[in-house]
Amino acid sequence: MSYVDEVLAQVIKQNPNEPEFHQAVEEVLNSLRPAIEANEEQYRRDALLERLVNPERQIRFRVPWVDDNGQVHVNSGYRVQYNSAIGPYKGGIRLHPSVNFGIIKFLGFEQIFKNALTGLPIGGGKGGSDFDPKGKSDREIMAFCQSFMSELFKYIGADTDVPAGDIGTGAREIGYMFGMYKKLRGVFEGVLTGKGLTYGGSLVRTEATGYGLLYITQEMLKCHGESLKDKIVVVSGAGNVATYDIEKAQQLGAKVVTCSDSTGWVYDPDGIDLKALKDIKEVKRARLSIYKDYRPNAEYHEGRGVWSIKCDIALPCATQNELLLDDAKQLVANGVMAVCEGANMPTTLEATEYLQANGVYFLPGKAANAGGVATSALEMSQNSERLHWSFEEVDAKLQGIMTDLYHNIDNAAKKYGYEGNYVVGANLAGFEKVAAAMQAQGIV
Ligand code: NDP
Ligand code: 2IT
């Protein structure tokens, strides 16, 4: 059996009932075959892949909190400190009822390669809880965040592990967590990113994932003689990533006609009204069903369905495995040109293969959504030098990072004979950097 197949089999055996983790490892290791096969003997002797797929450390802890009626609830908190070969662990905190070790490990594993691709010195990690923020009062959110941090603070720090936002964790939650960390440690340091602008946050971090997604999409299209101008774009999700990718897509001349949340989706043939979307999601924290109150011409549908709308470009920005094989078939039948992942692993393996086999430009999440964590790393830099950069300065750096990232993965794909396959390119380029750092640091 080849070394890659051996390690894949081990991962499945040693991590039962974690399908998302298996899926992420399978995609990456399959892409790495050309690089592994070229050095198989040495990598096998050094157990490089076993060290890559096993987190350096994983922590699970109890998170008790009191609701507004005095009832105590107990959730699980997780942090997976996956790989620190190129820098402190870095990655978001997801608050969603579906969170378990398998989800956090898939996200942490992806994060290793994504963070390497940014070109910045950050290792891979991820955390979260099965706490459901929906419908909770502000005080309940604060109670949860404080309890969560009262345990997590022991394991993180500006030079060891720097969490940030993800699904269910935005500026409000980061603020409560930062306050508790500071109180417990007595240190004001850049231990979290995505902080508010009045206490160490970076300009552009809120917009960064969505903006970055459009910057890299734009660069890819440009290299294929295309542009975003007048393109019809469908987006899933209505959270942080979706909102700011809609904003940037519109600024670049595209027309975005859909967005969605976990209850339903909106089709607005005149183009999504961003002001309405921000009011619904950022101010009212409400469901998308009320979008029609703002835009009577729009359609609202329960359930899922954004991929049924004819488009040039599809941007999945909600969650994992939300774009399935049938969706890919429908997108191809409707003539889609590009699919670029704002979310982490939103496209299933078979849907990805179908899109690629049908000539669709496909940018995987670990490349396409890297603008968020890249700007987090810029926030860390600003915190370290105790300075604050202008919006234009951070935005220009983000654009540069996403443009370089595209060429880096494009070149890696070409180098190994997979021209145009950005999945293989991203995995190989990320792996090369992390593997070199791991090999240089010995068996640790
Ligand atoms: P938010 O919590 O701000 O928004 C998530 C959106 O996706 C919401 O509209 C939510 O709907 C929807 N959603 C979440 N889970 C499901 C589900 N199981 N089924 C259907 N819809 C769902 O999160 P973000 O925008 O920050 O994150 C979106 C994706 O982008 C995630 O995959 C995340 O890991 C990834 N990402 C985020 C980055 C960041 O900087 N924030 C950086 C890179 C990647 P509802 O509100 O109804 O739950
Ligand atoms: O998936 C991701 O890259 C994030 N949620 C952002 C992580 C970060 O540290 O900014």
C-alpha cells in the first residue's frame, strides 16, 4: 500500500464517526500524492504524514452558564492546537450546535494549509462549542463567552495561540471573550483577533474574508481573460463572509442575486439590497424571511435552493457540505463559469470533481477564504508594534496577499502537472511550506 493510503486508512480507523475530518484529510492527502511519492521513503521514515494529521494538542472542557431564568446549562468547549511549525496556532472559534471534535479537527486541519498560503507566520488551530447563540439574550451570550474563556485562557496567548471569529462568533463575542481574558491574565495583548476598533482591532478585519474572496476571484478571472463586471453571482449564507463578499462583488460591478440562512433563501432579481441585509443580520439579528418587507419584488423560499438560480459565478459562504453533486450538476447545466469557496469545505468531494471535470474554475476555501485569517495576522502585527494602520494600508496588503496567493497555487499546480487544478495547487503549496518547517525542526 502506498504511504498516503496507509495514513488515510489509519486516520479513518483512529478517528471513527468524524466524517467531515475524514473528508478534509482525504482531499488533502490525495492531492499530495505527487509530492509524497517523490520522497516516499524519507517521509515514511520520518512519519511526516502521521505528524501532520495528528494534532499537537486537543482540549475539551466544560462550559457551564446561567440563562435569564436562572437555569444552568452545560456546553462543551473545544480547542484543537493542530500545528505550530510556522507560527503560533491561529484559527477561529465556532459556536454552533453541530460542533464536535470531528468538525473542529476538519477546520483545524484545513487551517494549517490556509495559514501557510497567506505567506504569514501563523500555525493552524481551531476551537468552538456546541453552544447555540440563536435566540439568546445579550446577557446570556456574555455569560457563555465569559465561562468559555475562564477555561480557555489557560491555553492561549499572543505568542502561543490566537483565536478569532467563525460561525456564531463575531465582534460582540470576541469583545466579551477578550474582556474575560484580560481580567484573568491581567495582560492587555493581542490574544484574539477580530477585536473592536477601540481596543486593538484592525480596520478591514470585518470585511476581510468577503473582500479577499472577491480579490482572488478577480485575479483568477483576469488570468483567464474575464472580469467580474456584469457577472451574475449567487451567494449562500448571510453572515460575515457572505455580507462582505456581496459588498465587494457589487463594488466590482457584479450583480449578486441570492443569499441564504439556515431557514431559507432570497432571490432578488434586481440585486441584493446590502443595506437591508445588514439591517436584518447585523442590527436586528433576524431571519431572512423579513427581507421581503424591504424589497417586495424579491422572492423568499424556505429550505435550500440558491444553486438552482442561473449564474456565472457561485460563492458558497455558509457552511460545510452545502453544495452537493446535484447542485453542481444544476450549476453546470446553467453555464456557471466559476465556483469560489467563501466557507470552509462547502463543496462535497464529488461535487468538486464534477465541477472541475466540466471545466468550471474552482477555488477551494483554504485559498479563497484566506483573506480573513491573513488580515487577522495583520491585526497581530499591529498589536505587536502597538500601532494602527489605515483602512487603505490594510486593504492594499490584503489585495497583495490574495493576488500572490492565486499565483502561488496556480504555479504549484503547474509545477506538478495539474495546471488549472487549484485544489491540488493549494494543498501542495501549503504542504511544501509546512513540511519544510517541520523537517527543519526535527522530531518534536
Ligand atoms: P456567520 O455566523 O456570520 O454566518 C454563517 C451563515 O451561514 C449564516 O447565514 C448561517 O445561517 C448560515 N449557516 C450556518 N450554518 C448553517 C447550516 N448548518 N445550514 C445552513 N446555513 C447555515 O459565519 P461566517 O460568515 O463567519 O462563516 C461562514 C463560513 O465561512 C464558515 O464556513 C466559516 O468557517 C467560513 N470562514 C469564516 C471566516 C471569518 O473570518 N468569519 C474566515 C474564513 C472562513 P443562520 O444564521 O440561520 O445559522
Ligand atoms: O476559517 C477561518 O479562516 C476563520 N474563521 C478565521 C480565522 C482567523 O484566525 O481569523
